[in-house]
Amino acid sequence: MRTFLISYDLANPAQNKHAVAQSIMSAGERWARPLDNTWYVTADADEAGLADRLGPLLDSDDGLLIQSVDDKAVLTNTSLRWFRQRRQPLTASADRNNVVTFPAPQHPSIDDEPELPFAKAS
């Protein structure tokens, strides 16, 4: 597992900001968003794999930065709170469709997992 800093600048944020955020949150085991367009993601992927995942969501005028980082950071007027990925991403298969049957599968509730600690600024 490696930790990546992902930052982006969208020319038209209203168009695909939500889709980019969803893709980042599902890219690894855990994620944090200390600033509006800045994320940390812990994943088994590499920079190129993350770029391949996010690239189709970006327009030609958008900017993207993906960099492997260590756990040390200086944070001013912000905090770093890690969230765990709660579900495994759905995989495409011939028998899947957009129909949901009830009862839906049970997912762990927020109370089932301990809260991850805040990072300490140095």
C-alpha cells in the first residue's frame, strides 16, 4: 500500500466534480480530503493506474497531480481525517444490471468501525 497526494483543477467544476470525487474515494483502501480539491488516497495502485482511472473524467482544460507521498505533512488551518472504503467496488459482469432487489445486502454501519485518528501537524 502506498499513499498518494491527488490534486485537481477543473475548468468547469459543476460538470464533473462529483464524479471525480467518487472515483477518488473508491480508488483505494482509505482516503482523506484536507482541502477542497486535494486528497490523500492509500491504494495498491501506482500513479499511472490512478491517472488512468481519473483521466476519462477530465476535460482537456482540467489539471491533475498525482504524487506518491510519505505520512509526514504540515497542515495549517485544516485537519486530516482518514476514512476507510466501506464497500468493495462493483465489478462489471454480464449478469449485473441496475435493478436492486430487496432486502439489500447489509454493509457495516459507521458504529462498527473505530474512528481513525487525526494526523498531527509538525
